[in-house]
Amino acid sequence: MSTRSYSDAVADPYEAPPLSFTDKEERTIAVRAYDGSDEEMEALVEMYDSFDPADRAQGIPPGREDRIRDWLDNILGDDCLNVVAWDGDEVAGHATLVPDGDAYELAIFVHQSYQRSGIGTRLIKALLGHGRVSGVEKVWLTVERWNRAAVNLYQNVGFETSDAESFELEMTIRLAEPDE
Ligand SMILES: CC(C)(COP(=O)(O)OP(=O)(O)OC[C@H]1O[C@@H](n2cnc3c(N)ncnc32)[C@H](O)[C@@H]1OP(=O)(O)O)[C@@H](O)C(=O)NCCC(=O)NCCS
């Protein structure tokens, strides 16, 4: 059991994928749960291979293709929950919930050519919706406090800061009652 603190209040029940929407650049973006196919894996590798190194958060995504593949193998495992934002057959963004004890750790990445178009907001809501219908009760993350885009995004969907002691903020959200 972790000692992290979680709100007693349950977050909004966001819509689970599949879903689609028009982003601020008038692109039609489809959000779907990762299907485990080679095609989707290769599309993710391609997105992360061209990810701007300046946008790395806490050292991820890794900078070399072999390391990207090792990292993806871990976070795309059967016990993890993954959603992908698609612009046609190109990956615009990806978000993941990785099991960690009695909770799940969240990470989200939107490719630099798709940022600031509302995709991160829709993607994280879809991930939380996917988590809720999959029985996830608690989600946590850490974020560098100067990462304004990410901190805004997390606060807007209902994350609360549970630990502000270090240069990284720890944030948590509850998706279900403990006995639900
Ligand atoms: C964080 C991230 C996922 C946001 O994705 P996005 O698609 O650009 O997000 P949105 O367009 O939905 O915007 C979300 C909010 O952040 C704000 N925002 C986005 N980019 C910003 C920036 N560079 N600086 C300040 N605020 C920013 C938006 O204004 C919006 O806030 P609002 O709704 O109050 O206006 C994206 O910037 C990213 O992938 N960054 C690199 C990786 C990373 O830091 N991941 C998070 C840590 S794991």
C-alpha cells in the first residue's frame, strides 16, 4: 500500500474511448485504446522517434530507437492501460496508466506538431474514462513544477497536488470509491 493521499471525492466520469473530435486546427482526431498490433506499435515508435528532445519529461521518452522500443514494451504490457490519439494513421499523442501497487501511474505525451490544440486535454480525459471502466480506483503522477502545460492539464481534469515538497509535484486523482 502506498502512503499517497487521495481526495475522498471521485473525479468526473469522463467518456471512455473510442471517441473522436475536431481539434483547434480543424483536424479530426480519433482516440482509441491501444490494440496491441504491430502497426500501432510501429506508429508509436515513429511518433516517439521524432519527439522533440526539449519536450522530454523526466527523461522520457528515451532518445534512441532501441530504448524507445524497450520503454514501450514495458508500458504497453497487458497489465497497463494505453490510449492513442490518431490523426489518420499518424499518432498525435499517447497516454498510459502503469500499475503500481494499489494505484496506477500516469504519463502523457503529445507530439510537438499537435500540441496546444486541445488534444492533451481530450486524451487524458479518455485515459481516465478508460481507467474508470477498467476498474482503476486511484491514479498518481509526478510532474516537474516548471512544466506549466502539464500542470495546467492535470489540474484542469481534477488532479490535486498531494506532495509539493520537492522540485517535482506529486498529484493524485480518485476514479472510484474504495469499495465500488
Ligand atoms: C503536457 C502536454 C501533454 C499537453 O498537451 P497539449 O495537447 O498541448 O495540451 P492542450 O492543448 O490540451 O492544453 C492543455 C492546457 O495546457 C496549456 N498549455 C499547453 N501548452 C502550454 C505551454 N507550452 N505553456 C503553457 N501552457 C500550455 C493549455 O493552454 C491548456 O490550458 P487551458 O485549458 O487552461 O488553456 C504536452 O505539452 C506534452 O506532451 N509535453 C511534453 C511531454 C510532457 O511534459 N508530458 C507530461 C509529463 S509526463
